Amino acid sequence: MANNSELIIQPEERLKVAVEAACVAVWAWHVDSDRFSMDERAFELWGVPQADEVTFEELSVRIHPVDRDRVRAAFNATRSLVGSYEIDFRICIEDDVRWIAARGRGADDGILGQVMHGIFLDVTGRKQAEEGSELLAGEMSHRVKNLLTIAAGLTQITARSAKSVEEMAQKLTQRLSALGRAHDYVRPLPNEQGKAALLGDLLSILLAPYDETAAFSGRIRVAVARMGVGEKAATALAMVLHELATNSVKYGSLSAETGFLDVSSKMDGDDIVVTWTETGGPLIADAKALEGFGSKLIARSVSGQLGGGLSYDWQESGLVVTIRMRRDRLET
């Protein structure tokens, strides 16, 4: 039978096990010499060669240039800061960017022999999640504003041709229903995922709410190559088309009774090029009218998810947008 004393874990060993389990990196700041002593995990976290001590200047080479002065000022301020503190900042290791949280106690609380103690934590995952949440919140806010703008634009489009209140209500309801179907392509419901579509059908559904009659027979013409569009690509492409249509309702050809929209495509090697051509709308005096969150959103969708790019050509007759996509990405 084992001796009970053999089962007793010393406090130092308990602390070591806890530190390793929590992935905590330990540091000590020698305030007089401005040098840091760190454990092995801290040197690995910072990506610097292990040594007995390292200066702040040697560590600051790794700190993101935007954060460097702030971190230096924050560490100096801890000498007079009462209570616990936490400083979050980025470090760069080649192409890798990490977020680090430095924690300790200020106002020389707990200082031993002019040495302040604290920990480093890798909080990259948390920061990326926060950035993702902020981006999602911004995207959702942008979409809500877009939908309100589109609803107002569809009301104006319907009012131009309706001969009675009843007819206007009927047509507007049809358009808003079509808008709802188009919106499903942007965020498909769980039981609707996994369904592909033909490129022409996808574009027609997305643009149907804006036509005076129906796609192919009104003032919107769609003539594209017959090819399949996968679920992921359909979501990205729908986002792009929604943004372009919203901008057209605000500023372009779809805002005017005399406006027309032509969407065509051509094959260029391994790419498919879709051209969005507006004519008959008002002159757009300021190209910056289409800049902002929405433009960044669709640019990211085209480059990241569709492996291509898009360009704007501000012609006298109207806006021409060229969307280049990789065909293999479009089919996924």
C-alpha cells in the first residue's frame, strides 16, 4: 500500500500543473533595468530565442507597430495604477498575427526586490471571435438598411404603373414576396441548404422584384451562360447582386422610369465574367456614392469566396460593373 505522504502534491507542483493546464506564460519585469525574465512558454509565445532575460526593446520588435507606443505607455503607467490591470495587444511573427493579454497588479503592489510579476495569455481566438461578431453585426445592420431602402424603391416603382390602390397593393405584395425569395439565397434556411441553381435562374429570381413586369420581358434583361451554381457560390453571388441592385435603386437606372439593366456573361479561360450594365438612369456625379461597408462586403465576397474581382466603370450612359469569378469556385 502506498504511503499517504507519497500522494501529497506540493504547492509548487500544483501551481506548475495549473499554469500548464491554463496555457499561462509567466513573466517578471525588473523595473530598474527594464528587463524581463520569462518562462519557456512565454518565449514560445513571443517567438524569440530563449534567454535568461530579454529587454522590452527586444520584445517590442514583435509588437504590432500600431500597438507599440500604446503598450510601452501602458506598462509604464502600471507603476502608478492601483489594482489589477490587463493590456491587450498584437504581436507579429512573420505572417502570423497573435493577440496577447498581459496581466498583473499595478502601483508596485506585490513587487519583490524591484521585480513586478505577471502573466501573458494568448487571446487570439477570443479576439478573432469578437472581430467576427462585430463584422456580423455591421453586416446585419447594413442589410436591414438595404432592405428598407429596397422596399421604398419598390414602392415607387409599383406606384408608377399601378392604376388603383388595390392594384398597387397587389403588385407591391408580389414584389416584396419575390424579394423574400431572393433573400433566401443570401441566407438559405436550414432545410433549403444543399440546393444548387442555374446561373440564369438565380439572377432572374434575384432581380425579379425590381422589374416592371418580369425578368427577360421588362426593363431588366438577363442573358448568361447556362451553368450550375453551387450553394456557397449562390450565397456569395446573391449578396453581390443584392448590393448592386440596392445601389441601382438608390442612384442608378432602377431609380428612374426610363432606366434599363442588362446582365450578360462570357467565358474567359477558367473564369466567367458577368457584366452588369445600367443605362437610362440619372447621372451619378459622385462615384463615392457607392463606397462604404456594402462595397467592401461584396469585394470581399467576390475575392474570397469566388476567387475573382470586380471593377466599376463610370460611363456617361450609366454604371458598368464587371464581376470576374473562377468557374470552379462558382460550381461549389
